[in-house]
Amino acid sequence: MTSKTWKPYPLRTVVVELLQRKGATTDTELYNMAKEIHSDLGFNVLNKELMRLEIEGIINVSALARGKRRVELLKRKRRTK
């Protein structure tokens, strides 16, 4: 029986920080960089997280070529009071 444990460093944080440091990148490069931090990461898990982040307006994912996507961090507008 496998038990799921919480990661000390959530995947969404890993993705955002990698994009802040490196800038826009491909999904495969991002996967390879994130895999160094989360060794048990699967590509489908990364895709689900990318979809969540895109829905929330944090990142943008666009098609480059067949089977390749560009992932970029969106600039956040600051709220004014």
C-alpha cells in the first residue's frame, strides 16, 4: 500500500519560481527542471498543475510545434486601493 505524503515544496510554487528565474520555457524543459526537485513527478501531473495555473491567470501556455508548448509567467497587475 502506497501512502501519499505532502511535499514540503508544492508543485505550483516550484513551477512559478522556475518560470520567474528562467523566464518562458517549453513544457519539456520545465518538466525536467521540476523533476530535479520532485523526483516522483509525472508529466501528466505537471500538465494538470499547468492547467490549474493557467485557469487562475498565473501562467500562459501556448502551442509552439506539434507536441511542444511554451509556458510563460504572466505579469500580475497590482491592486490599487
